[in-house]
Amino acid sequence: MTTKTKKKGLSLPVQLLIGIAVGIVAGLFLPENVMTVVVTLKYVLNQLILFCVPLIVIGFIAPSITKMGSNATRMLVIAIIAAYISTVLATVMSMAAGYVLVPHLPIASSVEGLKELPDVAFQLDIPQIMPVMSALVFSVLIGLAAVWTKAKTTVTVLQEFQNIVLKVVEKVIIPVLPVFIALTFCSLSYDGTITKQFPAFLLAIVIVMIGHYIWMAVLYGFAGLYSGRNAIEVVKHYGPAYLTAVGTMSSAATLAVALECARKSKVLRSDMVEFGVPLFANIHLCGSALTEVFFVMIVSQVLYGRLPDLGSMILFILLLGILAIGAPGVPGGTVMASLGLITGVLGFNSDGIALMLAIFALQDSFGTACNVTGDGALTLFLTGYAERHGIAQEPISLEL
């Protein structure tokens, strides 16, 4: 498959970096009345992007399942198992680091002093046609059922719908992303998240980010060895996706860019890209889960003067791996989906929940970037699995 894009001017990574820089600087100086416009535009663009996410999920996963024919069910099971194992092992590593490091960290518990963002001037809601998880389940069921019944007409319709979604991504999502990221960082700079909260937990965030890079190295190393292909040829294309994830704090909102990055790799099979990348964007949240485990241990130490016991942490990790598969790929999706575990398994009270949400939000962008970049490694693993088990590649004719 070849990707045809006629771009003039700055490349997407440069646009993203400029958006981040401009947003941070602007947020330091803009008055409240101008920030009202910023917040409103950010809200509208966020609604537009999130509206398109279920369409992207359906447009890529369902047709990709039909292209795998009789191998669809097996590849879906393998993908889910791979995502779960990756998340659980990443959190086990984080837990071990927490028991060793957290008691020695000078972590402050105060997260006060943020400036309140102005309310939106008007609220333009653009409801999704269905929730992301509903779109994911719908895509899987429709794709599998089309294979089982050999529904040629449905397969053709799904292929045409995929081409339509590709154009929506090219003409709508990609152009607005740099603007949305600039507005996001402008808001973070204005309310003081970057200038006030971030330094208080800088050390913890640095440790977590090191954990992200270690786990990404593990994933790509294993996938490269298993597939017999050069993992560097995958990860070197993921810069734009990483930056987009940092700006959007959402795996789902980054999906369009992640697909574009994965398609540039010469070692990933195109059918595995179209199937794996959209699927993993919704079920593979290794970076977010790794972060959450480390931070719940910090919060426990700060508020309750102790770390959770090993048995509770193991139970928390095993259940978190399951919830991560079903968590929405939106900002804070992992921690929001697991609030029941945080209170029920770890025994956190309302103060613990509030502090957990606050410090998790500080690094949510980097956890999301780890999730997205790790998806490339799992897609490489799927490519290796398909080759090892003689799963033939179906021809795909897509143009973007």
C-alpha cells in the first residue's frame, strides 16, 4: 500500500511543536476575555474530534477483520491477549519500582493554587453516534459476522466506508490537530498546571517517563525478535503520533496520526496496520496503567503514610489490566474507569481520589504517548504472528 499525500509548508511534527510552544507562551499572557475564546474553540474542536473517533474505529477495524477472512477470530483473540499481557507486565514493573523508590521520594501533596479557566462562551455539543466502546464491539461483531456469512455486499460497503473515513481524516482531523493542541497547551499554561503543579511532582513524573521508555524498549525489542524484523523501522516513524498524543492526551484522538505513522513503516504488514492500530488504540493502555500504579502508591504514601500491601496491589493490577482493555481512549480514561478499584481494592477515600486525579492529569499526556507508541510494537508482533502462522496478506487498495 502506498500513501499519497501532497503537503505544502511545514510538516506535521513541526506544526505540532509550534502549536505546543505557541500555546504555552500565549497562556502566560492572554487575559481572561481572550481565554474565553480559547476555551470555547478548544471545546468545539474537541467535540469534532471525538465525534469522528467512533467513525474511525468502525471504518478501520470492521473492514480489516473482513480482509483477514477465516483468520479474523484468531487474530482478534491474539491481539486482546497481547494487549492484556503488555499492560499487566508494565504495571508489575511499575509496582516493583514503587516499592523501592516511593518511600524515599520528597513528594508534596499540595495541588492547590491553580487559576480557574473561564467558562465556554457557548456550548456546542456534537454527540458521538455511539460510544467508542460500542463502536469497537460493533466493528468486531459486524466484521466477524460478515466473514462467517460470506456477506460480499456488506464487505464492499465496509470498504467504501473505510475510504470515506480516510478522507474525513485527511481533510478534517489532521488539519485541526495542531490548532487543538495549541489551544490545549494554552489552557494548561493559563491555569498554572505547567508552571505550578508540574514542578511539585516533577521527580515522580520523570521516574514514570523513564518507566515508559523502558517498557517501550522492551515491547519493541520483543516484537523485533519475535517477528524477525527491524523494530527501529517502526518506531522511527512514530514521532508525530507521540507528539499528537502529548497534546491531545487521548489515544482515540491520536488514532488518525498513528495510522499515518504506521503506514510509513516498511516492516509492518498493511493488513495488520489497518486492523491492529485502531484496535490497540482502544484496548492497549500500558503507559497509562503503568503510571496509575506508580501514582496510587505515591498517594497512599502521602495521605495514609504507607504503601498498599502486596496482595492488594497484585489484585489491583490484574483487574486494572482488564479495565484498561475497556477503558475509553480519552483523557483520563484509564483512571476514571478504575475509580472503583482505587476505592474498593486499595481503600482510598475522597481525598485520595482527588489527589490521584490531580497528579495523574499532570502526566496523562506522556502516558498516552506511551500507549500510542507501544501500539506500533504490538502491531509488529501481529505482523510476526501472521507470518509465522502462514496467514496470507489480503490485498488492500487504500489511498490517503
